[in-house]
Amino acid sequence: MHSTTGEFLQPISLDWDEIHTVFLDMDGTLLDLHFDNHFWLEHLPVRLAEQRGSTPAEISAYLHGRYTEMEGSLEWYCIDYWQNHLGTDLVALKHEIADRIQIRAHVERFLESLHQRGKRVVLLTNAHQKSVGLKFGYVALEQYFDRVITSHSLGLPKEHPDFWQKLTEVEAYVPQHALFIDDNLHVLRSAQGAGVKYLLAIHQPDSQLPPKDTQEFVAVECYTQLL
């Protein structure tokens, strides 16, 4: 993951003088999405099967149905919801595979460069506070943010059309002077609808899966492209 190939990628041209606030997603954007995918799709079914005397395949089939049903809702992202629903300590189970929590290549250099440029840097995540706290316990990123905002604190997921209006109640920003980087295309389109001018997707959110088609959005392959 931490290769030097990023040095040879085409730079992404942005008008940095026009950008005052930088909103950054966490999972799949600053951190490798592999941890989350592995946890929800592989580790959790195995551990639940052990707890319930079931098989991982049965648990996976059940979870897949629930994930599909809930996708994009605030509950889908809520650790408390899933802990209550599944009757297990998800935070404890996440600690079991915490060695998979990885910062994407050159993220720290990029975050340092934002501060050198005098930008306001805000983490804007759908992840639950408990997930954010857990990950910040393993990766040293928290100090780079002027503010951390979870969608749970606003009561709406980032996909929701009213999210960005709600955000203005807690974080003063001008959409025409904001950059937002996220690996979720639905979320980027929601930001676009709210007038956020500078939008970037992520080429390969999960290092263990193929790159994704980011459609109308320019995608970051490596953060060296933004240095």
C-alpha cells in the first residue's frame, strides 16, 4: 500500500486559493476500507456463528439481507443499532482484527499540506462515534482535524439531501469554497446537490478489491496527486 508509485500519477489540479474548507470522509477515503469490509462480511459472520452455534454461511445470508435493507440509512452506520440488533459487543469484535486498520498511503503528508496551506480540515463521517474512537486509538490521525463531525450527531446520513443544510448549523462553510473527498458516490452527489464545488472520489477504497468506477467524479488514486 505504501508504495512510491503515487509519485508518478497525474496531479489533480485544484484552485487551492478558492478552497477554504476541506471535508474528508474516513473509511475508504483516509483509511483502507478493507478493515470494514473484512469485519462486516467475514469476521462478524464467523464470530456470530460461534456464539450462536450456527454456520458462517447462514449468518452471512441473514446479514446480507439486513445490510441491503438498511443501506444508506443512519442505522446502517450505527454501532449501537447493530449491537442491540445482533446482541453482541461489536466494538470488542473489532478490536480482535484492529491490525487491519490502515491509513492509506501519503494521507499524513496530504493532511500536513492542508495545514501548511491554511485550510480548515474537517472529518465528516457516517461512521458512529464509537467506530471513530476505536480507529483513532490505532491510527494517529485525530490531531490533523480542526473538527470531527459524525452524521449521527446531526441525525442524518451524508446521503440525505438535507444533510448539508443541517451541517451549516454546526459548521460555517461556503459550499463554493469547499472541497469534499469521499469514496461513496451517493454521498458525493448529495454534496453536489447542495452546491459543494470541489468534489473528489476515491479510485480504490479497499486495497484488496479492484478499483471502482467513479463515474462523473475525478478519483484520487494516491494523495501525492494533491500535494
